[in-house]
Amino acid sequence: MVRITLAAVLAFAVTSLALVQPNNAGARSVGNGQGEQFITGGCVNDADCGSACCANNSQGLGVCSAEAAALQNDKQGCGFVDPKSAATIAAAKAQVAKQGF
């Protein structure tokens, strides 16, 4: 019985740590408002995402998500608006310069 409880606790702990992070490959589309960003790419609001769903990853970072997955992995649903959008866009532009594409 103790093993089952310990296994359940460990499974929950691993799941809790599986926070979604924005994929840097989509840095060029962060903040452009053209709906060109792919799912898992970064966003500052819904207008960035092809899915029209920018979800807070619970750490203040926007991640484009399918609406059906907007509450998974600790994401907090569609409609996220990044209060630090200028800094997020600047960081994305720096990432684009670093990547060279």
C-alpha cells in the first residue's frame, strides 16, 4: 500500500514539473499579431497564435496552445496578455538575431 502511495506522489511531482515553455524556434512570430505562431511557440496575446489561443504557462510566459489543451500542464487558459510584452518581444528579437533566422 505504501508503494502505491509513494508512486502516486512521485507521478504527481513529475507532472507538476512538466511546465510548458515557449519554443524558441518561433521567436520571429512573437508579438507580431499576425496569427502566424505555431502551437508551443511564444506569444504576448491571442493575436500572435494561429490557434488564436495564447495561454499563460503559470510563470508569466505566453505559449500558443490549442484551445482543448489550454488548461493542460499547468497552463491557465486562452486569453493571456503579457504585461511585460515589450521585454518579451525584445527577448524574442534577440533570439532571432542569435539564431540567424
